[in-house]
Amino acid sequence: MKQNGIDLTRGSIFGNLMKLALPIMFSNFLQTFYNLTDTFWLGKLGDQARAAVAVTGLTFPLIFFLSSFGFGFVIAGTSLIAQYKGAGQLEKGREVVAQFILIIGVFCLIFITASYLLLDDILALLQTPPEILASARQYISIILAGMVFMFLFLSYQSFAHGLGDTISPMKIQIISVTLNLILDPLVIFGWGFFPRLEIIGAAYATLFSRVIAALIAVYFLMRKSPGIVPRWQQLRPNREMIGRILRISIPSSLAQSMTSFGFVILQGFVNTFGTLVISTFSIGNRLTGFFMMPAMGISNALAAVVGQTLGARKLDRALKSVGIAFKSVMSIMFVGCLLVYLFGAQLTRIFIDDLQVMAVGERMFRVTAFASFVFAIGFVFMGVFNGSGHTRLSMIFNISRLWLFRIPLVYLLSGKLVDNILFSSPFWQKILRTLAAPLSAYPYDALWWSMLISNILAGLAAFLLYRQGKWKKARI
């Protein structure tokens, strides 16, 4: 029976990590390029450029929040498939995939219905500027329609990664991104016989590309990984396997949802400063994501390596894998973050040729370059926790990073707490004004400084959780 993938329990650890990580990095590059394509073309809409980029910018954290619970199931898929393969129990993989089909189906039904019903309330909560409210509603509605197809692809990707196959998902990404790259200018500007749809055109291009990616993913699963394709009789609820999936996925889903809701709160803070800061923040998020790709790629590869080695009961090999992954991430990220520090402001002009955006971007990248380097350390530990199935540790890392550190720091350093009635006494006013004074000229700079401080504190917390060693026990 044909089964794609790599046996990660033997051979060169560095070689296995790179075999997995390089296609993942390229896939992440393609996904980032996917998002950058929309931003690039919408940034060429003349007077409407800043508003158009702002719409895509506020959409990202919102869609991330609305779909966050689904991402937890994706992490569970990689962990379980990897551990069953390492243990030589790949037949159990069929049960995992079967229950995934049922869980994702129910989740998407609830998710899409609730998202459409609550969309207007959420946009109001985000303090969306009136000039982009209608466009944002239309854009997000179309993107929501494509979420079920996105989850189909992500589920297949998680299964393939667990098996050690990162090439097949990369091929799908290449096709999907190429389609989006071709369609974007055609439907945004109305080239040829295509209608000029502007912002809405970018959403339709994304929807079509995701549909194609999902269809190819189903085909690849049937043809390339028949060993984990479930039989018809397995497509019924299995209480034991659903419980196992939920024990891994629920902490991860909670972490993702709390993290994404945190970014929604941050986006609401950003929105109060208008389209200049919204568009700059949007570009910054995309460029930061681009330079974080090596860390994300190696983290995802490490999850598969840790899963298979723990499943095979080779703890020493898992520990060596962590050390090699850490050194690799630090070496690559040093170069990437140095480039962001030196040239980040100039890169904003690729998207919007606006001197005001460039000025805000310069201050932003001088801080976020360091913040990204520190955050890469956390990504390594996330790979360990997710691969072992101990997603509760990842949950602690993610929630503390945003809710315990970053969000309070944003409001503290920006001076937003000064006007809060809870801190109206002279004692608190003196403290709050003193802490906010360094950023009083540009209070939105609190976004970048809070990111740096929170990443340092959360990275230390992740290291301590790793040293406790709870992750060393497989979850199968």
C-alpha cells in the first residue's frame, strides 16, 4: 500500500528537519505571498488605496478569531498521525481522519452560520471607521464563504505533515497562490473582459483559489495517502477517538481563540487611529509574517519529528531534535530580523507609496525586528508541545503572551488608561502618566513596544514549561 512521508525516527536529525521544514517554509512563503498579493494590488487603487488596504488589514484578525477553534483540530491531526506512524499503528490513522471529517463538518456549519449572524455586531465592536464599513462587510462575507474550503486543505496538510510529507501540501499551495496572483489584478482593476470589482474582486479571487486548493487536497489524500483514507463504516462517531482528538485540540483551540480575540482587541485599538495606522499595521503584520517563515517552518517540522520519535519511544532523539531546531532557527532569524531592521521602512513603499506610512513603518520595524527574533524562540517550544500532544502548554504560552502581557501593556504605554475612571485618583494618575510619557508623541507606538516586552516574558515562560518535561510523554 502506497504511503507518502518520511520515517523521522531514524537517519540524520538535521537532514530530516530540513526535508520537512524547507517545503513548509516555502508553503508559508506562498501563503504570505497570497496575502501580500491582495495588499499590493489594492495599494494601487489611487485615492482609495489606504482604505482598501485597511479593509484587508482589519479582516485578518477577525477571520483568525472566527476560525480559531478549527485550527486546534489541525494541530491535533499532525500530532496524532505522527505518533501513530512512529508507533507503527497507522491503521489508527484511518480513525483519526474519519473523526476529523465529522468534527470539521459540524464545526464549519456552526462557524459559518454564527459568523454571518454576528458580523455587523463584530464590526461595530471593532470601531470600524465609517468610510470602510460597507466595503469591510462585503469583503468579509465573501471570505467567510471560503472558510470551509480552507479547513479542508488545512486538515489534509496536517495529516500529510504527520506522515512526514510536506511536499504535497506545498504543491497545492503553489497552484492556489498562482491562481490568486493571476486573478487579483484581473478582477480588482477589470482588465480584459473581467469586471472592475476593486476590494470585492480580491475577495472573490481568494474564494476561488481556496475552492481549487480544497478539491486538489481531497484528490491527493485519496491518491497519495491511501493508508489513512477511512472506510465507509468508520464514518460514524467513535467516542474514544473523538475524546482523544478533543483532549489535544481543545486546549489548542482555546489558545487560538483567545489569541485571535486578543488580536481583535488590538485591531480595535489600531482602528481608533484611522486608516494611516490601520494600513501600516496591516503591512507590518504581513511583512513580519514573511520573515517569521523560517521559524514557523522549523517549528512545524519539529512537531512531526517530536511526534514520531515519542511514538517510537526515542526520547533522546526527540531532545536532540529540539536542540538542532533551536540553533537553526536562531541562525536564520538573526539574518532575517537584521534585514527588517535596516530596510523595513523602505519595504512599505512597495505596497503604498506614502511618506506618512513610511514614517510610521520606520518606527514600527525598528522595534518589531527584535520582537520577531525573540518570538522565534517561542515557536521552537510550540513545535515541541504541539508534536507531543501537550497543547495545554502551548495554550499557556499563547494566552499569557497576549492577555497577561501585551494587551495590558498596549493600554498602559499608550496612555489610554489615564482617562479610565478606575484610575482617577492622583496616585494612579501620576504613575500612569509617567509610564505613558515616553510614547506620548506617537501613542500607537505602544503596539510595537508591548509586542517586544510580551515576547520576552512569554519566551521565558515557554522555556520554563519546557524544562518541566511534561511534554516527554506521548498522548497515544
